[in-house]
Amino acid sequence: MTEQLIPETAEKMPPGLQLENVDDRIMTLNVGPQHPGSGHMRLIVRIDGDYIVDCDPDPGYVHRGEEKMAEVRNYILNIPHLERPVIHDSCNILYPYVLGVEDLVGIEVPERAKYVRVIAAELNRCVYTQYWLAIYGIFLGHSTMFMWPAGDRELLIDLLEKMTGARVTHSYFIPGGVRNDVPPNFEDVCLRQVDYFEKRIKEYADIFYDNPILKARTEDTGVLSTNDAIRLGTTGSVLRASGVDFDVRVKEPYDVYEELDVHTNVMKEGDSYARSKIPWLDMLESCNIIRQALEKMPKSGSIRTKLKPNPKGGNDEVFRRVESGRGAAGMHIISNSQPQPYRLKISPGSFRNLIALPYLLKGEKLGNMPAVYWSLNYWPVEADR
Amino acid sequence: MSVIAPKFRLAYFLKSVIDNIFWIIILVTLIAIPAIQIVLFYMDLPVIEGELLTAFLAFTWLFHPDMAIPLVKSLIHSDLFRIAAFPGFGFAALIAAGTIFVERKMLAKLQLRVGPFYCGKVEGILQLAADGLKLISKEIIIPAKADKPIFWVAPILFVGTAAAFVSLIPVAPGGWVVADLDVGLIAVFAVIGFFPIITILSAWSANSKYPFIGGIRALHQMVSFEIPLILSLLGVVILTGTLNLNEIVESQASFPWIIFMPIGAIVFFTAMLAELERIPFDLPEAESEIVAGWLTEFSGMMYGLVQLGSYVKLFAFAALFVTIFLGGWTGPVIWPPLDEQIITEGLPISDFRGQPLLTVSTPGLPLFDEDPNEWILQKHGLLEYTTGQLFFSGVIWFVLKTVAVIFFILLPRGVFPRIRIDMLLHIGWYKLIGLAFVNIFIALGLLYAGVLGPEGIF
């Protein structure tokens, strides 16, 4: 009996738990979720010698049902938990929700609040990218590149703490503006911190991006062509590293981005090296944007238009998207004249980038797996929502 | 199901302490003391100054100044002391412990953090002891389908092989080496050849996927870098005409070989990094790819033993580099600068009026003289340096050079990422072997041009 049971159960089991076909050449590795080289997810990798034959990403270990939770909370109470998927980039993941609710409720945002929002979003993008870069460094065995970004990140976290009162989960953006005004001498402090931060991250080129071993290792690995990048639906730095000039901040400017000069960094190679360099160039660009915004920001004025308590949206639906640290992050809100959304769909950049992973890893060497995987600018928690 | 830690109760604590003391007393009286007596009964004890040494006599002499020095001297010159303590394993383990501490602090300074900080109050100096205690107290878990005898013995074999490597390195003039072999360099190659075997045995016996991949990687890496490693040392052998490491050191009294063979030194250093599995060649332990490589299934003190072995191996490789390319223990006599009489008779200390207060005895130096009266000869100008002075100076030079080489081994960890296995093999088989042959041809050219060698101008 037992001999017959095994093949039957094997077919019924979910993918990844199937009994392995005994093959002399192919070995199946479960990379994760308790593996130093995976995020909160599992990669089922089949290798033939040192070459990856097949890769099956298995996300879903940190699924929290954010979308369902949003349906039973009103528009204001949704703010703190919708930023949980990416607490390191909490301003940017909350941005499309706030813009969408403003459209639904029909409320104008003061000019000063728009600038404060842009500054907070750009600072938060740098904070996220530093964290991502640190992990990319340690995935390649470069421990100094783990420590330096993780330490320099503190500068901007301190700045955001002064602005918002919290170190990572800010809950700063609310429909109608921002929650509280920036501290009195914010412009000077921000300019000084950002200048120093820019000086520090330029040093990363010496130790990391111009390192001959790193270049030899990550150039021409996991090449994603321009056509494939568009066809697979990747966004953000992955798309820009494959030679597509797309940035939501430029193509569909929101708040005050159209008044600022935003330069889009594009590289043509489409390999791991280009994908890891684009976020770093974006950080330098963010510093420029912050300086421009500080210059143009009205020195005084209102930072919030007061909402009615328990605001209701019309019988309407809205989709807004912004450029987050991982690419275009969108939110689709459907309202049925109730204080809470009827349906809320988060469309994060991480999940779109993950789709490219099996195609990129096929035929690569096992040693390239962490470099390709993490260069996709993927955050497991955001992909699972 | 969660397990709640029981409350601390003094009575239980005292009971456990008393239990431990009870069992120690029982085991010592029933097993250890009879065993020592049996060993003493069959052991040939040395005859010192015409008297047969017994345990009672030894304790009596230990407090007698005239007799303590010959007693300690006979201990120092015994084989057990050499293997376990000074030129052998204890010395290497001490430097290995220092290396771990320096590595952690140096890397921390490079990466803008503080490193170990709290343990031992002063810059975390006791962190290593704390880590060792933690490892000893952890449970040893062995995979269910492991090949248990080989899995158990692999860490011990690893440390033993590293210790065997250390025993071939001359540390000071006057035969301060555990095994002074005429085929010393061949013996070194033989010992180095054991490491891949132990690695693949431990990796395969764990019966787990990640250790297996790590073991195969280690095998590829170590076997392919052994060839440039051996070839890069042949230039020195051609020029000195000997395989004895002591004679190779003595041949560098006027200049170290690195001056004439920088290419060989670079090849040896690179191959050494690969043999030691240091970054950028730490593929067998690549964390983000294969968890911890062939160390994945080791837990508790088994892991600690492998780490100890790898740092002892690091010291041994650095010492081999120093011995062959940097002149080993040769160097000007720099210590002790004190008058010999002060050292033998003590340092007089006076109070502020200039009246002698007390004499601080600083024994130690005559301990390492072959003849305890050498300092009298030196006083009358019959002897330039006593053997004790040469010994101390040699050890200081050796340790300084070794520490410098260890520093350069540790440094790439802060600067380089890990490389890939195909790049590694490409470096080993194409570049390093070619450079090693270039080095051999340079050595042959120097030999036949008459610059170096038996009839050379140097």
C-alpha cells in the first residue's frame, strides 16, 4: 500500500513539497525562508553541477492581508497599516493611497505641504535604497558595503525623525497634507545632512562600484533585454537598467514634481551591475531634488487642509501611482459612498520585478544567484502585502 | 509549546554546585590519581644534577632558586613542552586567538563601528573567551543520516593537521622547532595536501546538500591552488639547494628572498588566501549562496574546533611565508637591551633619597641560555650574544613579521567581495601557474648567471 501511496500524494502536494524525482544530475535546493541568502521567501532552485536549471520563486511567507484589512477601516485609520509592507519606504508606499483619497474626497492640498511631502518621499527613498544596498553588499560577500550604508542611513533617519516623530513608520502623509509641520530650522539642518550624505555615498564608488572583482562578477550576469523588461512588466530601477526611460515622477508628475528638474538615470546593459548601480544614481538624484525643493518651498503657510471627521468618498474609483524605491507603486481604491473603501488593491513594484527572476536565473551559475536575485530591487514583504 | 524557564532557586543552585564538586572528587580519587601513579611508575624520569626526579623532589626544588632554573629548563627542553606549548600548538593557538580579536576590531574600525566592546571591560578583550564558553556549552547536533564516526572525527583531524603544519615551522635559532626535518618543505606540502581530504570527508559525511556543495567547492579550490603554491616555492629551493626550513632561514641572514622573487611571493600569497578560504576566495563558506558551506552542519564546540583549526592554519601559512620569503627569525639582536647582570642578579630599586630599597629579580633570560654561565663569557668579551639573547630576538622578529603578514591576509576582507568559482579556477590554472613558472625561470637565471647560489656574488 505505501508504495502506491507515494506517487499519488506527490502529485497532490503543492509545488515545492512534491517528492523529488531521483536524478543523478539534478539537485533541488530550498533556498529559504531560513537561509541567509533569501528574503522572507523561498526560492526552489534546481541545479545541474554549478548551473541553475530551473528556479521557482515561492513568495507568500509574510502575507498579512493588508487589502482585506483596508476594507473594514475608514480612510484615516488605514494610514498606519498600509505603510507596514515597506516600513523602510513608508512615505512612498503611502503616497498613492493619500493621493487617491484626496481625489475621492475632493480636497485641495496647500502648496507648502506638497513640497514637504516631496522632501519626505525623497528622503525615504534614500533610506530604503541604503538598506537595500547594504543587503546587496553582504549578499556579494562585501561586509564593508553592508556596514557603511546601514550606518549612513542613520543621518536621514534622524532627519525624518525630526520631521515626523518616528524613525521608520512615519504615518506622515494624510489626505489633505501632512500630519505636522517641519521643525523651525529644518531647511538648514536638512541641507547640511543631505550634503554630507551625498558626499558619503559618492565614496561608495571607490569601494564598491568601481571594484574590479565586483565588476567582473556582476557584469554580464542575469541580462534582461529591453524587450523582455517591457514584456515581463518590470518597473523602476530594473526597467531603467534595461534601457527604458520610464519614471513616474517625470512621465506622470504628481504633487510638485513637474516644477522640479528630475533627471532619469538610464543604463543600457541590463545586467546585475547596471541594476545595482541605478538605485545608487537615483539616490544622488534624490539629493538634487531635495535641494531644489528646499529652495522653492514656501517658507510659511498651511500644511494641511482640515478634513471632515470620518470622510466619505463618492460612488467612484481612482487609481494613482507614484515612483517608490522599487518602481511604480500604485493603489486602486473603489469607493461606494461609505467611510471605508469598498476595495483597495495595492500594486507594488516588488512583485512585478520578481516575475523576471526565473527567466534571469535559468542557465546562470549558482554563485550568481544572490547577485541576480537582490539586484531585482525586490522587497518580499511588499510583494506579499 | 513554549518552555518557561524555571525560577532561580538558591537551594537548587547550591545542590548543583555540590553535586559537581562531589563528582569531581569521586572521579579524581578513583580514576585520575591511580592513572597518574600508573603513568609515573612506568615513565622514565629524567636525572637532573645526579638525582632522579620524583614528584616530591620536583616540588621541593621548585622553591629552591638554584634548582628551579635547571628544573624548568629540563621541562622546556622536553618534547611535550615543545609540541604542546612553545614552538608548537599553544603558541600558535595564542597567536590565532590574537588574530581573531585583531580581525574583529580592525574590520570594525574599517566599517565605522566599534566591534566587540563590553566583554572584559577593555575593548572587548574577553569576547573570544565568552564565545568559546558559549560554544562549549551548546548542544552538539548531528544530522540523523550522517556518517557519524567520520563526522565526529573531522574537526579533530582538522585541528590536528593544522597543529602538524605548525610543528614544521622554525621559530627561533638553535633548533626551536618541533620537527627539524631535512625534507621540511616536502613535509609541509604533504600536510597541506591533507586539508582538502578532511574537508571533503566532513562535507560528505554530513549527508546534507549545502555542506556537500561547499565541500566540492573547497576540494576544487584547494587542489587547484596547491599547484601554484608548491611551484612558487621552488625558486627558493633552487637557489638555496636545501629543503630544510632551518637552513632556508639561515640562508636569508643578509637579505630576504622576497627581494629577488617578488613574483613568487605574490603567487604564494594569493594561493595562500585561497587555501585559507579567506575573502575574496571564501567560496566554500559563501553565506548568501550555500549557508555556511561545509561548516553548515557543525554545531557547538565542533564548529569551534574547526574555527580554531582554520585560524591556526592561518598562522601556519603566514609563518611559512615569513620563513621562506621574509627571512624567518633573522634580524638584528634588539632585545634585551638591559645589562645581563641586572637580569641575572635583579634590578635594584632605590627610594627618593637614593638609598637601595629592594631588588626586583627578573629571572628568565638564563633559562634560555644553553649554558647558564654564558653571560660571564659575554661580560668578558668572549661571546657577542648569548643564546638566550639570540632566542628572544629571533622570536620577536618572527612574531613581528608573522603579525605583519597576518594583517595583510586579514585586510582583503574589508575591501573585496567574493568571487565566483569559474573566475577562481581561471586565476588558479591560467594566471598563477604561469607566474609561478616565470618565478622559477628567474631563479634559474639568477643561479646560472652566478648572482646567487653556491658560487654567487652574494
